[in-house]
Amino acid sequence: MSTVDLLVRGGDVLTVDDAGTVVPDGAVAVREGEIVAVGPAGVLCTRFTAREVIDAAGCLVLPGLINTHTHLAMTLLRGRADDVTLQGFLERVLRWESQLLAPKNVAAAVRVAVAESVRAGVTSALDMYWFHEAAERAARETGWRLLTGPTFMDVPEPPDKLAHEERLAWARRDLEARGPARHGVRPVVFAHSTYTLSPAQLTEIAALAREFGALLHIHAAENATEVATVEVRYGKRPVELLDSLGLLGPDLLLAHAVELNGPEIAALARTGTSVAHCPVSNLKLGCGIAPVPRLLSAGVTVGLGTDGAVSSNTLDVLGALRQAALVHKAGGDPTAVGAERAVRMATIEGARALGLGDELGSLETGKRADLIVLDLSAPHLRPLHDPWSTLAYAAHSADVRDTVVDGRVLMRDRALTTLDEEAVIADLEAVV
């Protein structure tokens, strides 16, 4: 028998591989943060001895959920910009950010966001926000997987006080220091939008991202007012503008993509551009419903995001999963986004949208060991006829019992192992 660091055994393992394999009474073996075997528990328990064991009997084991669009430190402002339009929301938030944000405050807010995310079974996130270095340090201390990097937004009085040219030089230094992708993390550059950055600025930012093999992430077509504003200013809609600048491609991930027409959907499919769908935030801000069924039919990769905790009030990807499975049925087609499709959007499709589909998003040998154990003992989860449907329509974030990132147990039996919840909440309260 060989030794592994962690063995998760006894639960039904929903691998989310291409075949949709479910292993009843299964097990996952982990060594040095990597999945080394997935299969029946009886077989793996005879092959491996483990330094640490999670007994998942009566539970569902599945890949960790991936948040493909968020602003983690917006936990600072949760509840302060409700029941307003997107434009009203931005006016308030930009003013508060210039007053509140500093590295120490961002770190405090991110620790609370990580605690919330780990509890909800979210094992990684793409985080666009100011002072990303502080966010990165806070996440690294907890063992949580965070993808972040320099953010560009040409607004008066940015919290970090950097002008655009200074920001370009700073971003280059940041990318040079972080080096190439590693173990489920890759370089990322964030361009806020086509209405807060000029075409020339967007072109410079994209060139920088591509020079370093970074993912480029941008808000686009979030609501009709944004589209009209950009069209008046530049004579093109946001996605049309990005296409004309040569920014669309497999290294670009759009957040929201609510207001799209047929040619724009075709352009996303043609170029391999991905979308982060944020149904809860879009509904709450009155932005509309993204044309996800049409995107999927065209072959566009779609992941799920929560947006920030000030626009959606939650970092619960499982809640976004349920909303995605439900809201698109409103047009009259109950098959528009089915349960399995929604679960895949929260896992493997999210990983692919980040360009990390070979490393994250499913429980397969050779991938990083990001997984969660969902307790099935509650009445609202019984009986278990179909794990995909249970996840999409019945499960809640509170049902997550254990969370593992890169083979490290960050929550065991609903107790966080790398964060003192009372302390991080107190730190955040002190800031606000």
C-alpha cells in the first residue's frame, strides 16, 4: 500500500468528468495537493493508507465551486447600495471606495469573504478589486485559491491614487514578479469596462496581459444603459468595440454579458471568448437576464459568478447555480438550463472560463484536489434520486460540511481550520 496525504471515502462521488460519472460509495485519494485516484472506496482503501481521512458516508463529494466573477472586499459595503439601478449603484460605491479602501481594510474584508466562501463550498474565485496584493496575501494565509491581479479603471480619485501610465508600469512589475501560471493559478489582468477605459487604454492593457500570458477580465454589456452609453461615445456596442479592438479571444472573460445581440453572440463563439454569468446580481440591479441558453447553443463557455457582496449581498455560488437553473426557464422552456448544465457551470465550465480546465473543476486523476463534501442527512435533501437535481434545486450552502483546497482541509465538520471567524468578523466590524 502507498501513502497519501488525504483520503475522502464513503460518499457518492460526483466527478463532473465529461461522462458525468458518479461513483457510489466512492473515494478520492490526494497526495501533495493532487488527485492521484478516484474510484470505489473498497478499492482505494486497499491501495492507500492516508495521513488524514474524511469519512463522507451519507454525503455527496464533488468538485469545489468556482466563482468566476466577484469583488471580495466589497463585503465592506454589504447592504449599503440596495434597490438601485446599476448606474446609481456605481455612483454610490465609487464614492465610498475612495473613502474606505486601503490595503489593511481590503485584507480584513477579504478574510471575511474567504470565510463565507469556504463555508459555501467555494474553493476558488476570480477577484477584481483595488489593492489586490493585500487580498492575495490574506487568501494565501488561509490556503484558499484566489486569482487576482492589477485592476485598471480610469476614474477620478482612484483609491490607490495611481494615474493610468503609472498603473501600467506598476502592473508590469506585478506580472514580472509573479511569473508563469502554477498549480491552478494563472496571471490575471482586470480592465473594468469599456465605459471607464478608452479604446486606447483597453488596447494597451490587453497587450500587457497577452505579453504575460494572462487572463484578461472585463465587465461588458451589463445593462441597456451601459450599452447605449458606449454606443453614443464610440459608435459601437461594448462587445462590438472589444471585437473591433481585437480583444475578444480565449484569453478574455466577460462579466455579465446581459445585453447581447445575435452578431455579438456569434463573435464570442467565433473567438472563443468566455462569459461569467451572474444571475443574482443581474436580477437585483434590474439589469435583465443574460441570454445564457443562446450562448450555450452557440458553444460559448459560461461559468458562474456572484459579483460583489454589495450588489448580490452574498458570495454563495450554490445560490447562483440554483438561480441559473431556474431563471432561464421563465421564457417557457424548462430545459433551457438543466440541473446538470448548471452544476457544470459552477465547476468545470467555470474552470474552463478561467483557462484552468485541465487543473480544476472536476475530480479526476492529475487535477488539483479542490473538493467539497455535502451532507445529505437533512430532510430537504432526501431521498437522493439524482445528485445533479439535488444540487441545483434542493441543496443550500449550509449543507456543505467539508471544504478542501489543494488537498488542504479548510473546513472540517463545518468548522473552519485556517481562520478564526470571530476574529475576522470583529476586524471587519472595526473597519466599518
